[in-house]
Amino acid sequence: MSSAAEVLRFPAVRRYLLSTAFAAIGVNVLVTVLFKQTFDITGDELDIGFIGLAQFLPAVLLLLVSGWVADRFDRRRVSALFLFGRAACAIALVVYTRVEPGTVWPLFAIAFVFGAVDAMLAPSRRSIAPLLAPERHFPQVIALWTATFTASSIVGPVIGGFLYSVGPEWGYWLAGGLELAAVVPILLIVYEREPERITDRPTLSAAMEGLRFVRRTPVVLATISLDLFAVLFGGAIALIPAVAEERLGVGDIAYGWLRAAPGIGAAAMAIVLATRPVTRRVGPTLLVVVAIFGAGTMVFGLTRSYAVAFVALVVVSAADMVSMFIRGSIVPLVTPDDQLGRVSAVEGVFIGASNELGAFESGVAARAFGLPWAIAGGGFITVAIAGGCALVFPSLRRIDRFTDLRPEPVATSP
């Protein structure tokens, strides 16, 4: 297994990580401010859910297009284009905030556009990672990427919470600037090896190849399905503004730190993974950490202690980081390069469903059952899902080493 220092000798890896840091901090600042602003305007958890739903729907609508674009065109240029799109959404939020409207529907509209931009950006950005260094270094590249992403998840919410107390528009200005800053390093990346690009015209059959590949490859289907259903029911991050105000009674600064708690746990685990990555019993480890994720969510939903809630979020995110590392390694290792963009688009929809659609589910459940039981009940379902996947997907349970995984080519339909 290569070391982090060895992998960082590749300029392409360093530039990719720098772009990731800028973009991830920007998104975390933006989302922290957006969710808090929405809840402060309406005081309704369901509206937070609607923001999540608005971000998720474009990923479904653009599923067939976004993956094909990543496999057909230069992934660096596609990524740069839609990073500009993210910045434009941040500027639109500045305009909204300065007008001081009394309704939230413009926030839903901007969230929908932001979701569309992200749907086009994500497959291209994720498909760049396997091209940055020789294949033997790939698990370490993923570990460094997760460390960078999660460190940004600490910095972004803390900054967002502070800037929200000063004025929401300042958070949006910073988010837009960071998305623009992410463009330069990603355009300067030189691949270790050039990707295989599809040359077909954008037919429905070609676009759906990613979906067919996932369906025909049990390991991939199991891995991303577990993430989908676990975080769909166990994802309580969207309800942090409501928990902070209604259950814990804390202000904007404490809210920012609570929003940063998942990043702290994830960053700590990312450091562990960068130095001692998971190399054995990969499948069983994935199932166990998802169950821990669910148990921590139950604690977060039921407590009224700020300290306990903070620790619970740290544990939840540490477990999720291991899950993300394993999933982020399995999917590219078993996917042929010329289909990676389309498979990444399908994976992105699953991830979007678990995050944004999970936010909607959490808002609806909070309205129906009350805030604590909505969160704790989702955590219980997550534990049950981990046990169910162990039974339904034996191929996932039997994965031992990443090195045992190989691409499974599937002929693209004309």
C-alpha cells in the first residue's frame, strides 16, 4: 500500500485535492447558510426538506445526460464549466438576500438550479480521480480525497455559521468566490493516463448503459443501495437547524459548530484511513459501520444535551467516512473506464437520494411524528437495513480485499 507522501508527489493529485478543498468549503458554507436562512424565515422543518427535494430532483431528470457528458467530453473542462454554474447560484442567493423577500419560493428555485448544476458536475469530477496516478495508488488517492473533503466539511460550516450571524449574503459571496477558485487547479490537471472516451452519439441506449451496468453487477448494486437506503432514513444533518433551536436551544455560532461536528468526525477518521486504510474484510466492515451510523443517529435524535448531540454527530460521520471510503474504492475498481462517467452519474443519484431526498424525508417525518422520533426512528431503520443487506447481498459480505476486485466489462449497446 502506497503512502500519502508518495501519492502527493503527483502534481495532478495535488491540484485535484486543492480544487476539491475550494469547492467543498464553498458548498458547505452555502448549504449551512441556506438551510439556516430557510428555517429562520418559515420556522418549519418541512421547508428544509423541500430545499433538499429541490436539489435532488435534477439529479434524476439529468441522470442519462450527465453521465454521457462525463464519458464523452473532457472531464476537466466539464467540471470547470459547472463550477462557474455553482458560483452563479451563489450570486443569485446574494441578490435574493439583499431584496429581503418575505417568501421562500425563490430559495426553492435557486436550490433546484443548484441541484441541476451539481448533477452535471458530479460525474465528471468523480471520474477524474482514477486518472491522476497509477492504479496501485488509487485507494490512497481516495483516502486523501476523503480527508480533504471532510476537512472542508469542518471549515465550511464553522465559517458559514459565523458569517450567517454577520449577514447571510457574506456567506454566499464567499461560497461563490471559492467555487471560482476551484476552477483553476482542475484545469491545470495533467492525467497520468488518458481516459477512454465514448464516441457514440447521445442515444438513450448509450446513456442508460450506466444503469444497466449497476443492475448487472451485484457488488456495485449492493454498495450504492446500502448507502441510498441507510442515509435516506438515517440522515439527520438537514434537521440540525431545527435540533439546535428546538431541542438544544443554542444560537448561530453554536449551530455552526454543531453543523461542523460531522466534518470533525469524518476528518479524524479520514486521517486514520490515510495512514491505515481498510485492506481486509472490506465488505463486513462496510455493513458494521452503517449499523454504527444508525445507532449514533438514534442518540442524536433523543438527546437534549448539546455535548451528547455533538459527540453523536462526530461518531455518525466517522462511520460514514469509512462507508464513503469503501464505496468510493469499490465502484471505480469494478467499472470499465469508458463507462465510469455514466456509472458515476447513477451513483450520484443514489447519493443524492440519500442526502437531498433524505432531507425531504426527514422534514416530512419530523412534521408527522415530531423531531426526536423522526430522527431516532430513521436511525433504527438504518440499523435494520444494514442487517438486511448482509442477508440479501452475500457478494458484498464476502469482499475481503480491494485487490480482489477487477473491472467487469459490459458491451455498450449501439
